[in-house]
Amino acid sequence: MPLNLDAYWMPFTSNQAFKRSPRMLERAEGMHYWTPEGRRILDGTAGLWCVNAGHARPRITQAIAAQAAKMDYAPPFQMAHADAFRLAERLTQHLPPTLKHVFFTTSGSEAVESALKIALAYHRANGEAHRTRLIGRERGYHGVNFGGTAVGGMGPNRKWFGSQMAGVDHLRHTHDLGRNAFSRGQPEHGAELADDLERLISLHDASTIAAVIVEPVAGSTGALMPPQGYLQRLRQICSQHGIVLIFDEVITGFGRLGAPFAAQHYEVTPDLMTMAKGITNGCVPMGAVACHQTIHQTIIRATPHGIELPHGYTYSAHPLACAAALATLDTYEEENLFSRASSMSPDWEDMLHSLADLPFVIDIRNTGLVGAIELAPRMGAPVGSRAFEVYLSCWEAGLLVRTTGDTIALSPPLIIERQQIHEMGQILSNALRRLT
Ligand code: PXG
């Protein structure tokens, strides 16, 4: 019987276009997907920035199967299972030393909501309940729940959803093609954009501001690297004014930049850090918030009896997710995958920048195993029409890429080999040459 495509309402998808011409995946292993027709597709995006160790790793899939057979589910409120503690402890070994506690969620969006609520709870517990304002950044992406949508800064994701949350403001974004186009790694210009926070502090007064949330590398908006000195400056201003700094590391975590987290890569430690995706190699949904010891202690000590933080999810620290995450960490550690993005980065960078002279390319950006190719918008056509054409050509040629607006974003599994980087370059180059 032919598959009925009607009932499934697909997320972040043009449902009408997809259902006219579906792209289906059936199987995955290592660096590749296979379609139901048996076509092999090189995974240039690690699924959606999450399958960092490559697909269907037996150690991880076996750990999930064994856990499902042993104990499928355990309530996380007022009871626990040992792997939840083991996993939190293991994660702290890869975190900056002051981030000593981990709160589990089911996704990146929930990690963001949890981090925003922990920041508010911290100020309240610390006698500063007047700090309620949350600051995000233009072009930021922090998932799709109400808090994340409100602090997020991608216009198309916000405009459908009313007034979202009161008391939110945004820093300016850091994208500056005029000064920084074709930068390799961190762009040179733009550290002063962090001073935008001083402007918002003058406007609202620091005593009203709870937290600033940024992605160290803005992913969904098209892979924008932080200008040199920008994150350091943001850290300094937050510390000076008692504002909680949250790094949303949902895509930068677990080796994407060549260190466990962007915090180590850029040598800037936030007070709270969100993570998801690569935490289980994408196998089982899971997110987490890592917390500075002072934030954790302040909240815990404020309530000597009873529940200290009335927050959590039915699936917090789900046994299958914990089993997957522990096996994922074993894999990352054994294969040194947290440093692999930096050892592969020179080849990756050269491949990307070799595309710089092709038609309509107006910027190439890269860091670790992240890449972005920005195209000139097509006059009179919907935003992103050129990038989507490249996406379709790559799909036909057996390569999976992502597009956002006029940017093609790349983030392959960290196990990628040099030959596969070369293959990606060939397919991208052919697709770009065909553009009109
Ligand atoms: N924060 C960041 C920085 C993200 O990148 C989320 C939060 C939300 O995570 P969940 O697990 O709730 O989806 C994300 C998600 C893209 C793309 O094309 C990126 C994400 C999701 C969908 C598409 O770059 N990141």
C-alpha cells in the first residue's frame, strides 16, 4: 500500500512542497544515510548537528537495547536510578571546573527553558527577585518553547506567536559581511558589539536584568562565529553587573569546535550552559543544563525543607537516554572525538574556502567542523531560493546539507575522513556552478 503522507504535520518543513516531492530516509550507518530506493547519502550535517560519532554505533545502540530490556522507565521525581548520577558526574569531567551540577531535560528547547528558570530562581534565592529581565541576541536560536522563542532573534520564528514574554530585550547580532567576509575561524572585527549590553544596562538598569543568553557560535541562523574578544567582553560585563551568563551549547557541545564545549575552545566560562543533541549522539532525545556551583548552592540552600526547584520533566534523566549518553561519552573518549574537529579543521577550512570564487558566493565561514556558505539573495525570489536549489542538487548527488535563509550550513559527524571532506567539496562545487 502506498504511504499516506497526509496525517503527519512535519516540523519546520514546507509540508506542501515536501508532500509533492518527498525525500525519505530509511537507514543510517557511519557517515551515511540510505534512502528507501537504496541511494547512499553522505551526511554533511550529522543529522541535525547531533550525530557527532556517526550513525548506528553498536556500543550505543546495544546500550539502549539492554537498558530498554532491563528497566524501560523510572520516575525522576523523589526517586532515581544510578545511571542518572553516573552520567551527571561523567559530564562534569568534560565541563569547565566551576560547572559542577547537571539538570536533565528531554531536548535543547527544554534545556533553554530550564536555564532561564534557574537564572530567575537563583536571583530570587539570592534576595534579588527584582532581576527578571532576560536578554537574548538578534539572530539567536534557542529552541521553540515560549522562553526560547522570546529570547531568540530569528524573525520568521517569532512573528507567528504573539507577544511571547514580557521583559525581554536583545543585543545586536555580530554578522558583518562588510568587515568580516571570508574570515577563517573567528572574525577580526566586532568585539565592541558586546558593549551593546552596556547600552541595555543603561536603559533597563542592571538590577532588573537576570540573564544574558547567547550561542557561542550562532548555528541555526547560518553559523556565525563570535568576533575575537566578543565573548570575553560579554563575560566581563555580566560579571561586573551580577548578570547570569548562559551559553547555549546545544550545537557547539560535544566536540563540534575541537574541544568538549565552546567554553573551553574560547576560554570563556558561562554561569549556566545548555546542551542536547550530541549528548546521546542523537540516539535518544535528551538535553541538560550545567550549573555553576554558586548558582546551585544558592538555590538549594534557600529551601532547607521541601522541593528546592519546582521544575522538571516526566522524561528528565530517562533511563534509555542515560544509557545512550554514557555509551556516547565512552565512544567520544575512546576515539578522542573531542579533539578530532581541530585536527580535521585545516582540511575542512581549505575545502570550504576553495569554493569562494564560485558564482553568488558572498561569504564562507568555518570553525572546527562547522562550515557556512552564504549566497547572494536572488532578486524578486523568496529568501533562500538559491540555497535551497543547492540543497536539492546536493541531495540528488548524494550529500545532505542544511540551509537557513541564503546560507548553506555544514556540520558533518566528527568521524569524517579527509576523502569524504574532498567528496563534499566536489558535490558542493558542482551544485554551486549550476546556480543562476
Ligand atoms: N538551542 C540551540 C542553540 C539549538 O541549535 C535548540 C536550542 C533546540 O533544541 P531542540 O532539541 O529542542 O530542537 C537548538 C536546536 C539548524 C537547526 O538547521 C538547529 C536546531 C534545530 C533545528 C534546526 O541549524 N537546533
